Amino acid sequence: MSRTIALLTREPVDEVLMKGGTGDWVTNAGRAREYPFVVLVRNRNHPSAPSDTDHGKPFLVGRISGARFSASARNGYPRVFIEIDSYAPVNASNACWSKSQNPVWYTDLATLGIDEKELEFRPMPHTGAKQAKSVNKDHVLADIKRQIGQLYNVPRSAVEVTIRL
């Protein structure tokens, strides 16, 4: 049984490949990192969804390589971007999505009707083209303090970050 996160999304495949993953989800980044797979399920009810597959059918499986907080937060909820390092297109015959309104479902591949042995993973196209950008530690810490302040509704000056090595 391969644990997976199923996501009901309007994102087209080319957008997922370009961004290197899928986001912005209201979920726990730490929990998302514990799962080996993410399955994208088509949400045809969204006005900008492509017509590549029927509503509720899985169309892509990705191997999760990380999860991080994204810059966007709506309604006070932090959002998580799920990074994938390889993907496998899926052509499912049956819809797997329940009538749940929640677009994030922690489940397994078998429940979604996907056989892991039949998946042919391809490397993400962004991995070779992406260049590492320099990171300014002051900007990173300021951004973390800002996000924590927003999350707990306190001023940034009230947030202290301690790193133990």
C-alpha cells in the first residue's frame, strides 16, 4: 500500500512541470513530506481547468521531493507548495474522487485505482534547467518572522528565531 496525497486541482500538466510541483494547498508541509506520492485529480468544475480528462479522474502521479510554504496565504491560512522530482502520466478509466469538498485527501494509490508497478516515471524537466540562486540569510529570516507573525497575529518584532547547530 503506497501512501499518497490526492489533490483535486485545475492545474494543467504543463504548469505543474514548469513550476516543479503543485501548490498552493492548505495542508501541513511536514506531513506532506512524509508521503512518497502526490496524485493530481482533475477538477473540471473550475472555470480555468483544461478538458484533458473527466472530473474526478487522476491524471498525474508525482514523487514528492519536498514541501514548503509558498508566498501566498489566503484568508489567514498558510499555503504549501508540494515539489516533485519525477512524474508519471495516468490514464485512469474511472473517477476516484469522492463528493468531498476538501481538495486534499490523504489516501493510498490502491484506493485511487492506481497500480504503482504500472507507473513509468519521467524526470521533471525543471531539474536540469533550474539554477541555484543565492540566498540572503537576512531576507530568509525576515520572511520567516513575517509569516509566523501573520500566522499567530503578532507583530514581526515579537517573533524570535533560534537555530541550534
